[in-house]
Amino acid sequence: MAEVTYDGATCIYPGAERPAVNALNLPIEDGEFVVMVGPSGCGKTTALRMLAGLEEIDDGSIRIDGKDMVGVPSRDRDIAMVFQNYALYPSKTVGENMGFALKMQGIDKDERARRVREAAKLLDLEEFLDRKPRNLSGGQRQRVAMGRAIVREPKVFCMDEPLSNLDAQLRVSTRTQIAELQRRLHVTTVYVTHDQVEAMTMGDRVAVMRLGQLQQFASPTDLYDRPANVFVASFIGSPAMNRFDGTLTEDGIRLGQALIRPSSKQLQEARGHDQLVVGIRPEHVAVSVSGDLTVKVALVEDLGSDSYIYGSLADEPDSNIIVRSGRDHPRPGEVIKVSVDTSHLHLFDAGTGERVGD
Amino acid sequence: MTSADVAVPAAQTAEPALYTGKRAKRRSNSLTWGIVGWVVGIIFFFPVLWMVLTSFKTEAEAYTNTPHIVFSPTLSQYKAVFSSGLWPYVANSAFATIVSTILVLVLATPCAFALSLRPVKKTRDVLFFFISTKMLPVVAAIIPIYIAARDLHLLDNIFTLVILYTAMNLPIAVWMMRSFFLEVPGELLEAAEMDGAPLRRTVVEVILPIVAPGLAATALICCIFSWNEFFFAVNITATQAATVPVFLVGFISSEGLYFAQLAAAATVATLPVVLAGWIAQRQLVRGLSFGAIK
């Protein structure tokens, strides 16, 4: 259990044009489950590996419980890591895999066996302790990798996309298991994923990264309700948030032919940002005969419980809009009217992409 | 609806015909390759068969033209070989082979480890340098080697052969071992590092079990090369340190070839390698195809 602090931590790969991780500041509390998320190449895995001691910290520092980790080798950081491909030792049995770190610490055989059995029980692996990893299924291997981390009772867990090799169904159930296990063990955890659903469901707080830069570090609901910039707004949420180019006028924001009227407070905050990106989530747009926007339907995704209408604004054929609808939905090719719930508008400066107002 | 119903049976009848065609082609293909395989195999195996057959003939039978396939086998040639002082040569060969192979493995393993898992800027140049030593014909190096051995009073000394065989096999061993080390996933090393294992424990407990088949294959190749080496042995040994291949040449004397005896001696000389290859067959195949498929 430990506090982890990224303090301006920077990693530059030799020959790279920009830092893989650029001055990352991330205060992680004791026992917190933090998820780093972003598209591939955003630096999330590098940031994790810097904490684990597998990448150099070229500038700034990373502290664990206040102790600077620059120059401290991995083995002295008391961190356990779960790798994407699990990295189980193929020549060792499940039990030996899980007990290897304890063996390296010089813990005696009986104590090792006890702790391995305890962890195996926790992960439902007791009957597999004598098997080799190659005789296990993907899900079981994943659990062994978790077990190897748990047995050590480390200060910090690092997990690098541990679910990406599992099938969709197993991924969902393992996701909840890991989150629940982490809450029970209360070990500070840094978890890397490119899957925003994993990020939203597992993390106490989520760090969204892009091109080596931290975009926002907040709780899942904050990220969803108050994205700090256009990138976060489009990355978090599925389907993605609708975004339109708008122009600020005296009495509202003009989207092509249509005029939408935000609250007077929001309008006030938008003063000075003439060109805006207007964001609105699909669930805050509704099919309505008296709607402000005219939409040409291109495609409808029927999910059973509800449906998503994909289309474009009638007067801007290049635009994209997604509308959540009930089961009673229009057909592709129809032209419909939709209304926007203006209390849930997100406004961003078109130039900087930063959020405007609260 | 009807059009779909009609279309389906048509597709169903068409598909099997297509598959049979493909399958027939594949079968004839594999037959062709099978024949090629057998022909090449027989071409390789025939001299060996000839050698073994001849070793059971009398000298007179060995010279018949046309050769006799049916003959009454005799062990007299083997008796002659064993009574003509074979054992010191076998002992020399075994010593040079085993010691040089051990030395090669001891030196090549850390070297290949460094070159594959901890590469530096000039790693490729170093690798090229190693293999470049195999580009010079051995005969071009024999005079300096001979003079050096003579001046160091190491002529006809088995340790000279050990050193030469070690040097001869080291580049191949480094290249082979390197390709096996490259197959070790980097994450395993990182996992061991995270688990707190020092380098020595990582190598012994994690890496070596993975590359064991490769190690076995390398060892076998080194053994075969050393055991069969003739050129160095014939040039820098005389009586004390001569090896089995040198012994074999003794049967080609000025009075003429002792064909059957030579065949018997050659069969005896081949046996250890065949045995070692047969024992290590599974490991060897795994080792030699290690880099090909994951």
C-alpha cells in the first residue's frame, strides 16, 4: 500500500521526435485504482513501465511513498506487474510461477507454499497448481499472472492491458473480478487499457492520455459529464459524443441553419470564443417533431433495449450525428427532426479544443 | 424468397466439385514432394548403406565387379579394426570433442545472451566478425597455425585440437544460440526482474530451461563437427594426439586400399555420431526449427 506520485515524469525514446511521456503529473492516493487510457501510442504503457522501472525516467520523478524512484532498479521498488501476454515462466508450474518472487526474497518453502495456496484459493486456481502454463486456458493463465502479483503483497500493482487477450465474455467477468479483488486487497493499482469501457467501469480515477500528454485526470463520472477538451469528449463514451462546429451569436449558437439556445449562464461563459465546437451526447438528443435540427438517417443500430440512429444534419451532409432512440425508430433514408437537451451541452473552443465554462 | 431457395442447392453442388479439385491437386503435389524426398534420401543414404554392406565382406568380395549384393557376411574386418589399435584414437577424438564442446557452450552461451538480449550499437558488426572467420578456407590458415603450434611446442598435442575445435565451432554456436535467445520473450526477463531475480538466477531458472532444446542442438552440431574434423587433425598431430579420422586414412596405404577394413573402421567411427543424433533427434529437430515457427 502506497501513494504514487508522477511529478513531471518524462520519458524520451532515443531518436523519437517527441517524448513518449511528457511531464506527467499524477498524484495517486494510497489504495486507489487508477486507470490510464488512451489510443495506441499515447504513452500510457510507457508511463506504467516508468513506474515499474522498466523504462528510464529522463526528467522529473516518480515517487512511491515519497521516495524518489529515479535510478532504483525494478526489483527494489516492491511493485508487481501483470503483463499483457502474462509472461508466465513456461518451464515452471503454476505454483512455482506464483512462488518465484517469494523464492527470490529468500522466504522459506513452507511459508511460500502457504501464501501460494492462499492466493490460489482466492483466484480459484488450487487444482491447477501443479500444471504448466501451456496446459491452461487463456483465462486461467490470466489468473495465474494475477496470482503471481498478489502473492508478493507488493506496494503497487501495475497492470498492462491484462484483459486484452481474453474473449469478450471472459473480459467482462474478469473485469469485475479484478476490480473487486483490488478493493478487497486495497493495494494501489495502476491499470493501463485502451478500452474506455474498462476505464470507466474499473477505475476510481481515470487518466486520459494522448501523444504523451495527460489530457484529464478525474473520476469516470467527471470525465463523462465534464470532459476537459474535445479529445476527452470524443474518446470517453460509446457511442462517441456528437460534435458540431458552431458560431456564437447574440442569442445562441448557430449550427448551419439551425440555432440552439444554451442556458444564459453557458452563453455568458462562451463570450469571447466565437468559433465553438458544440458537444452533445447521443442520449441528450431525441427524436421530436418540434425539434431544432433536421437529420437525414443513414443507419439504425437496434440493440434490443434501445437503438442508435446514425445520420447527418440535413443542411450539412458531411456532419455526423448519433441519436439514441427507443425501439420505435425511423428507417434509413428518412428525414427526421431531433431536439437537443440544451442543459447537457458541452462547449469547446474551436481553436484550442479546451472546454469553455464549467 | 424463391430466388434464394433456388440459389442455395446450386452453390452446394458447385462447392464439393471445387473442393475435390483442390484436394486432388494437393494430393498430387504431396505425392510429387514425397517422391523427391525419397529420391534425395536414397541418394544420401546409399553410400552409407554401401559402406555398411562392404564392412561385412571379405577384401576379395569387396573388390568384385559387378558388386555382390548377396554374400556371406563376416565380422573379420571388425576384428581386424579393433585389433589394429583403434582405441587410443577413439580416446583422443572423444576427449577433443567433449572438452571442446563444453568449452564452446560455456563461452557461447553468455556471448549469445549478451548479443541477443542486451544488444549494443555494434552488435551486428560483432556478429558479422564471428561469421567472417568461417569465410576463410581452413587450408589458408593452416601454415600460421602450424608454425604457431610448432613454436609453442604444441604439435601432436590433444589440447591444440581442443583449442582449434573450440575456435572452429564458437562462431556457429554463437549464431545458433543467439537465434534461440532471440525467441525468448522480453517480457519474461522483465517479469523475472520485477520478481526480484538477479541476472544469474534469471538465466538459470528462466532462460536456460526455455533454450535447452537449442542448447542440445548446438552441442550436437559441435560434437559432429569436432568428431569428424580431419584437416587440422591430420596436419598437426602425428602419433600421440591423432584422432579417428586420421586412423581411417591409415587404411589407404601404399600397398593399396583395404576397402572392407576401411568400411568397417568408418562404420565404427560413424556409430557414436549416429547414436548421439538418434538420442537427440527430438531435441535436434525442435532446436533446428526453433526460430521457424512459434
